[in-house]
Amino acid sequence: MSLNILGVVVVVLFYLLVLGTGIWASMKSKQAQKGNHANQTEIVLLGSRRISLVVGVFTMTATFVGGGFLAGVAEVVYTPNMGLAWAVMPVTAALSFLVGGLFFAKPMRDRAYVTMMDPFQIKYGNLISGLLSVALLITDIIWVTGTLIALGSTMSVILDLSYTVCIWISAAVAIIYTLAGGLYSVAYTDIIQLILIFFSLWLCVPFILMSPHSADITKTAFNFTYQDSWIGSINKARAGRWIDNFLLLSLGNLGYQDFHQRILSASSSATARITCFTAIPLIMIAGIPSVLIGAAAASTDWNMTMYGSPSPDERGEASQILPIALQYLTPQYISVFGIGAIAAAVMSSMDSGLLSATSIFISSIYTTILRTKASDCEIRWVIRVTVVLVGLAGTSLTFLKNSILFFWILASDITYTIMFPQLICVLFFDISNGYGSIMGLVVGVLLRVLSGEPSIGLPIVIHLPGCTLEDGEYVQCSPVRTICMLSTILSTLLFSYLASLLFNKGLIPEKWNIFKAKIQKPPKNIVVVNNDVIATAWSHYTAAQASHLLPSIQPRADLTTSPPPERIIVPPDGTWLEGEPQPLCGGGVQGMAGVTHDSPDFGYGPAFQKRLHRVQAQSDHG
């Protein structure tokens, strides 16, 4: 097979289009910085929290419609012992958006977090937050690897280019435009990429379905033709694994920073929720072409094609079924559009992984642990270096050439069994504390490791109910990951309660309480307004603790919240820093975006919490 010149030209034109869009978006980012007093981290990583509904919907959908999504769905539908019954990725992604919009978007956006690790840092401290941040960094690197493998496999099959060359060139393009404009570049290139994905794949589908070498997919859906039915089935022995995969891919997505970065960058919590709900039908539709291509591939007599015998499954190339179908079941001038779709999907997910990992490292590790007094200039350079290093790390792992689904499951495993239960506890259970978080992490990881994972060669030590011996190897039939996830939640809450009880009863000396585990009755809302901060606190800090740091403050009674605050604190001299929120004559408080104190968008960020941490520390020590 010779080099596909037409395909190379199309891919080059696509890359130029994406790169041009990214550079244009970077110029928009620089314009937004003028007159914007938000810190450098929020500007680059969250687009100054000014991402509109339309742009938000596109970037939310494109983030999850990656190369792994498209190629993975086609692979599962085509694989004989799986089929459509196991290709749940479009449904699980839609369920993730639904759950995220209902339960996570409002509290996360209202409190103006920079990353999903902020509540951990605020409540548990830097040590635990840093430890969990490392787990998130690993998942983002795996995310980048999985998406690039999908692109490398596709290009090497259709263009007859070197697998390595395809991957490194694509990675370089994504790194460059992510460096140029941060979230602005990522969000606006996602618009172009999602449009190309929809147009290109839907263009290819009719040609694949009408291929003379493929049988009618409606007739092969329930009958053995060239292989087992592409509909697939879920028998009793595999039901536990199906449930496990379904919940893992649904709730595991909520443990990714990529998802939360989209809702945190929205212009308001209402916009964040609508973004999640609007993306649901889009991601469902995006999965349909891959389903149809996988079904057509399962209905094809490959011996009659240029591919020849044996079939892709028999050659162990099921993970490459999407590019193989595009190459051998469509005309050459059509297959290049499929290349464009895969490249667009990979770019839209890779740039999200790059920015997500950078956000976690900068916000949760570098500026809070390593360099707490880093300047804006220093942060800008660290962001750039981090983007490059994450890109290089993810790209380097592509030499493994594992199944795309393998990397997807591995990353989701970490987010589902570790991050998701930890996030549930820190957001929705006041009783949780650092001691419970550590024990929950230990229990969850230990149980997951001992439960084994054949796909990565991890032996099974604990035989859960239903564990059977197949071909000389033990196989877990129970929903292992879900059991680990629930165990993490229960152990976190149990040990949090026990730790609080021991300290409250005085059974353990107070000086050993490094994570401040005492249970405190949450006070009414506190509004603190000074030259540094304006916020409503939903935390366990009291007004007395806040006033300990600001002895000259004066209470003000003309502000109202619901429920009423215990005390409202304002600067006695009425002075304000440039760009800080200003008091209104009507007794409200308004920020730069026109947000009032009783608005759902009136929240608190890490800077405010760090200040209150200092307040509490001083108050606790007299």
C-alpha cells in the first residue's frame, strides 16, 4: 500500500484549521485579560469564568467525544463476545452529564472553585489534597495516551504513515494551541472539532452500510452470519461485570477534572447546569455512527475485501476496526473524511487532558504546596512547561499499543474507585474529615488491588462472590469496582465519625489532631467583605474566628442573606481594592459580573478559604 496523498493533504488542512482557530482564540484570551482583574490561573485555566452556554455545550460534548469514545464504541459493537449490549459509552456519558448537572454543577460553581481538588484542600489540607491530585494527574496522562492511540491506529491504517510519526505530529499540534490560549483555545477549537466529527462520520456511514461486501445489519443483528450477532447479550454469569462497567463509565466521569473544568468555567451555575443537560442528546447522537460502523464491520465478509482473511478479530485487530472499516468499506475520497473525524475527536479530548492535568498541578500542588507566593509571570511559565511535560508523558506511553478500551477502563477505574467516592464525601457529608479520607483511600485501593485485574496482569487474591475458574484462571463475576467504590465511601464516613468521636471525647490529645477532626455545628451563613475577600461561607468557621483576624471590622446590618448571617463584616473605612466587588446602595453586594450576595453565583474560592484557615488557626491558639 502506497502513501495516501489525498488523505495527507486533508489532514494537513485540518490541522492548519485547528491551529488557526487556536491562535485566534489565544488572541481573544489576551484581549479578555485587559481590564480583567481575575488571577492568572483563572484566566488561563477557566477562561475568566466567561464561557458562554453555546461554547460550553460544544466543549463539554467534544471533551468526551474523543478518539477513545468513537473507536471504543465501534470496537465493542464489532467484538463477537460483546456487541451493542456492551457498547454503553454514549449512554453512560449522557448519564454522567445528567447526574453532574443535577448534583454537582451548582455546589461546585457556586463556591467558585478553581479545580475539583479545592474542596479537598479546604477541608482536608494540602497533604491529602496533594496525594489525590497525583491520582488525577495519572488519569489525565492515561486519557491523553488512549486518545492518541486511536489517532495513531487510524492514520497508520488509512494514510500508510508511520504510527509514531502520526502520533507525535498530532500531539505537537494539540500542545501548541493549548499553550497559546489555554481554555479559550481549547473551547473554541472544540467547536470546529465537534462539527467536523458530526459531518465527517455521518458522511462515511451510508457508504459503509451500502458496501457490497457487507450484509444487511438488520438481518445480522440477531443471527450468526459471518460472526456472532452484533447486538450481543448479557448472560447471568456476566451481568455483574456489565453493571460494573456501566456504573464505572457513568459515575467515573464525574471524578475527572475535565468535566468539572467545564462547569467551573461557565458564566454562572445556571449556565453550568444547562450546559450539562444540553450536551446529553448531542453525545448520544455522536455515538450512533460508531455503532453503525461496528455493526457493518460485524456483518462483513472480510475475505471479499482487500483486507482479506482472516477477519480483524481473528488477527487481534478488533481495536482498529474503525479505521479498517473506513479504509476497506468506503471509497478512498470518503475515508479521508473519516480520518478528519478521528483527528478532530482526538484533538478535542487530548487538549482537555492537557489542560486538566495542568490545572490540577498548578492549583493543587504548585501554588499551594511548592510555591505559595509564586508571581503571575512565574505561574504562566509553569503552566506552559506543565502542558508540554504532560503531553510528552502521555505521548510516550503510546508505544504500549494496548486496546483503546483498556486505557479508557484503566483511567475510569481510578476515578471511579478513588476520586468519585472521595468527592461525594467531601461535598455532601459534613462529618467527613482527613482521617476518614485517608482510611477510605487505603481501604479502596487495597481492596481493588487484591480483587485483581487480568487485563494488566494483576492476580486475584480475594475471591468475591461469584468468582469462577475459566481456562485455568480465576475471573471475578461480581461488580468489583462498584464494591470498591462503596467500600471507600463507607470506610471514609465510618473512620471520620470515629476520629471525631475520639477527639471530642478527649480520648486522643488535641495536639495530635492535625486534620481538625472535631464535629462542629455549622453556623448560619457569614458574609465577609474586606479589601481581600467578599464571600458567603458555608463552612464550619464562625464569625468570631473571622473577626479574630480582622479586629477593626464593623458589623453592618443592611445586608441580608437567606438564612440570615450571624454577622456581616465590612471594611470600616469603606475602601476597596480596584476590581474588587463594591457595596450597593440598596444593601446588596455586587461583584464584577453583577452578582449579588444572595445569588447562587456568590461563592468563595481558595483564597478566601486559606484566609479563614489562618483565622481558625489563630483563634484555636488563643
